[in-house]
Amino acid sequence: MNFNLEIIWEYAPFFLKGTLLTIGLSFAGILFGTILGLFIGLGKISRNKLVAFPFQCYITFFRGTPLLVQIFLIHFGLVPALINETNPIFAGILALSLNAAAYIAEIFRAGIQSIDRGQMEAARSLGMNHIQAMRYIILPQAFKRMIPPLGNEFIILIKDSSLIAFIAAPEIMYWARAMQGKYFKAWEPYLTAALIYLVLTLTLSIILNRLERRLATE
């Protein structure tokens, strides 16, 4: 195998730009996905079946269809309908956020339902309404239990952001494919991309592990 470091050096500025875009896409997907996931998770555990039904449909669709198909639907269908043109970055953020929200909603649902019902009854007996009990009693306890699965979902989201390259968003895999197409080499571009993703996911894992240990100590 003739490994050529010079072409990696040539594409280093492009990989740097791609890495920054990947971090931005992933961060936006995590942020909006978490906010939307909390709302959907709370909707799904509603005792009113009519209220819970649309949230269940949302989760079923986004968990039951491939992310790449969702990206194409959003990029070529939804985004042009919203802003009259295609925009790969906007479509990427939207697709990652909507997809992540379905998985994060299930994490919130499981975390909330893992808290003993007596906690809610005790909070209500103290004069709290349902929202106050969720905010001050249930969610803080559930959040500690949700950190490991949320961390896994965030790591998966960073790796899944590589699919955005298929709609020409210039992130890491976009430049790896461009490099491979120019030099007809496989090891240099894809090993470089793999190394960058590994650094990103390991960094996030370390941050989440420290957060988990800190909350466990408190």
C-alpha cells in the first residue's frame, strides 16, 4: 500500500472546514433534537390517547425509516416547499434534529416513567401542580438516568451527520469523497475522515462521562 501523506496535507484546510461544519451540524441537531424530543416524549406519555397518538406516529415514522431517505425527503421536498430553494445545510440540520428527536423522545419517556409514581403523588400533596412537579421533582431525577443513553444518541448523531454529504453539504465525508474522486485513492481520504470522527466522538464521550460522574457524586 502506497500511503501518500502529501494529498492529506493538501486537503487539510478542507477537512478543517468540514470538521467545523460537522461540529456545527451535530451541535444544532443535538440542541433542537433534545428540545423537540422532550416535547414529544411528554406528549407520548399523556394519558389522553388522542393527544398521545400523533406523537406516537412521529416516533414510529422517524425510527422506522432510514435517515438517508429522510434527508432526501427533507432536502428535495420539505425545504424547497418552505424557502423555495434547496439548502443542504438547512436540510441537514432539520433532518438530524427531527430524526434525533424521535430517539431522544423515547429516552425522555423511559427516564420519566422510571421514576416511582409516589414522587409525583408526594409533590402534588405538597401543593405543586403537574408542571411544577415535573420541573422540580421528576425531571431532575430522571435526567441523571438519561445521561448514558443521551450520550450514546449524541455520538450516533455525530456519525450519522456523515450522510449529509449525499446532499452536497461540505462536511467531513464530502471532502473525503472529493479527495477520493480526484486521486482514486481509498485509504488516505477515508482513514483521515475516520480519524476525525474518532476524535470527535471520543471527546464527547469523555465530557459525558465526567458529567455523569459529577452528577452521581452529588
